[in-house]
Amino acid sequence: MSGGVFDVAVVGGGIVGLSTARAALRRYPRLRLAVLEKEAGVAAHQTGHNSGVIHTGVYYRPGSLKARLCVGGAREMLAYCRELGLPQRQLGKVIVAAHAGEIPRLREVHRRGEANGVEGLRWLDPSGLRELEPAVHGLAALHVPTAAIADYAAVARSYAADIAARGGEVRLAAPVSGFTLSADTVEVHAGAASLRARQVVNCAGLFADRVARMAGSRVRGVRVLPFRGEYYSLAPRAAARIHGLVYPVPDPRFPFLGVHFTPRVTGEVEAGPSAVLAWKREGYGRLDWNIRDAAGMFAYPGFWAMAARYWRKGIGEQYRSLWRSAYIRALQVLLPELQPADVLPGGSGVRAQVVERNGRLMDDFCVWREGRFLHVLNVPSPAATASLPIGRYLAAKLPEGHEEQAVFHTLDLPESASYNHG
């Protein structure tokens, strides 16, 4: 299927792009479809660098799109991994109130989780917490037994294999550099070759806004800024003290959690992450720098509005990033017996975070349809957890007309009403 006109071209071989392509081929078996990925393999960036958590939907506003997608998507993702023999472990998690001021927020999380239909939630007093996590300190906790972990890079590879089995193409090392529009198709310039498609789905993640502008999009007032999450890894002695996922109570003002403990399917336990601005869209190291990415950030009014709004939080995150002792002190809030020797260097990931012109960190899905393009601009957590229903939702929009519309957009809620991870 290397010649002719494709019905759909998907830009981006991360988990959302692949899930959308897979769902489109399952819904429309005769569809001619190609996925274009700039790297040599799929899941090279956000999908392959995340925590691997199958979120449960316990934090989200009841009735919201994120809540509905996450709760159902979590069950579906766990079943998918089990059916295909992909790595997964259902360990459960505790959300821990370390001091009295966090208890009202934890009760709100409990209320939301029950309203969202998250199964098996249980309020724990200190003795109940010690039964599950003897080494963890807290005044109260919420046990979420359905929380699980997976290997999302493996999931993405399985999506890619299904696409190929259904007659689609996954073209690797095919970076998209531009588009040429004609009356009935879009010519997509990708690497050494081009292809023509009737519709294009932009799932470019960290570069989604740039691809949208490349396509001539009229979407304004949003910009992807990269935030690097830096992890540490626990030494085996300390890792053995953690039995499931251990999270703090989220601060609803921010779309990032504080540091937490996350077992991986490999048996390791990660501690973190921090959340600091990266000066390169794929900048996994502290010294990574790209002049175009940095200059674009500084030129965007939303960057300065964000800095004015969240400067105190930003300084705290940067301080923990630069000073290992500060990072360890943050970890010791939940795990008091943790020693410096227990904390080893770990990995990092970069999150694509849409920042609005007023400095607000967009904390919901933002998808914009314009002409022959469907731009997936912001798909925050639980994107991987809910990738199967998200893919179906987006795929269902493809055969419709080419009118300009917001398919779904960030909810118009006060920031205090919106929690972050599930």
C-alpha cells in the first residue's frame, strides 16, 4: 500500500496516535491509513518515558469526560494487557495525607472516586495504612485497590502490530516537515518521501502545536511547553518496603503531583517525579537546550503569565531538581526511614503541557478539527490509561465533514475544581 491516496494519515507514533489509527481500522476495515513517526521506533518519547501507571479515575470531577474515559479505560487497559500477555501488575495504591491540612482534600478525592464508580475504595486510619504499607507515614489514607501498572511502550508496539495486521502502514524515520493542500487531499511531506491523504490526524505530542501551525491552523492562545519529570530509583533495600503505589494528596491548583513512589513491571521502584521546565521539547537531561524551543517559550506571553502565577511552585520544583538532599527530604515525608544511600539516579520524561495565553496550565483534553485536519493538542494523563476509548472517540470523528469545530476542549472550570492524575 505504498502508492495512491490514503484516507487518513496519522502524525505521531505515540500511544494516542497508534490507538486512534488502530480504532479507525477496526471501525472502517477498508480504510487506507498510514502512521508517520519521526523516530526509528514507536513510543520513543512520552509513551516510553512515563510512569506506567494504569490510573483509576479517582481524582477527576464526577461526570467529566476525563472521569468517564479513565474509569472505563483502566478496566479495558488491564484486560487488554492480560489478554495479550503484556506486562501488568495490579498492586493497588494508597493516597496518603501526611498532615491534618490534607485530610479535607483527601475526603474530596474519596467522594469523587465513589461518584466516578471506582471500585473498592477504603478509608484508612494510621493503623490501617500500616497494615498495607508499614513503612509509610500518614494521618489518613485512601486505599485504591484497582490501581495497576503496565508497560505502555509494549502496549504501543502491540497497537502498531495490529495496525499492520489490518493493512495499515507504520512508517518510521518519517519526520513531517510540511503540508501542501489541494482541493481534495493533503500532501504530507515526511522525510525522504511524501504521501497524499484525505484527512490528517495530528498526534505529534510535544510538537502538536507546531504541526498545527505548519498546517495553517487558526487555533490561537495555546502553546505546548515541555516539563521534565526527573525520577530517582530506590535501592533494593528501600524498594522492598514499598508494596504498592504510594501517592500524596494532590494539590488541585497544579496539573502535577508531588513526589510519589511507583513500582514498575520490572520490579524496580521509582521515586518522583519533579516537574521543571525543559529548555528543549525532547530535553531529557538538565543541560539539554534548543535555541528555537527556548526562544519560542520566551516569546510566548503565556509563559510569562504562567511564571507570574506559579513562580513559588516553580522555584520549589527547581530547588528539588538541583539539590538531591531537598528531593530526599520530600520523599521522606511519606517514607521517613528513607536514607540518602537508598536513593539512586533514575530516568526522566518530558510532558507536553499546553499553557494558555493567560498562563493557565490546561488540564483537560483539547482537540480541534479544522478543514482536513484533526489536531490533538492536549491529551494529558490519563491518556495512556484511556488510550483505547480515546482512540475510538477520535476515530469516530474521521469520516464526518470537514467543518471547523472543537471536538472536545478543556472544561471551563475554576482551577480549584480540577484534579490532575487518576
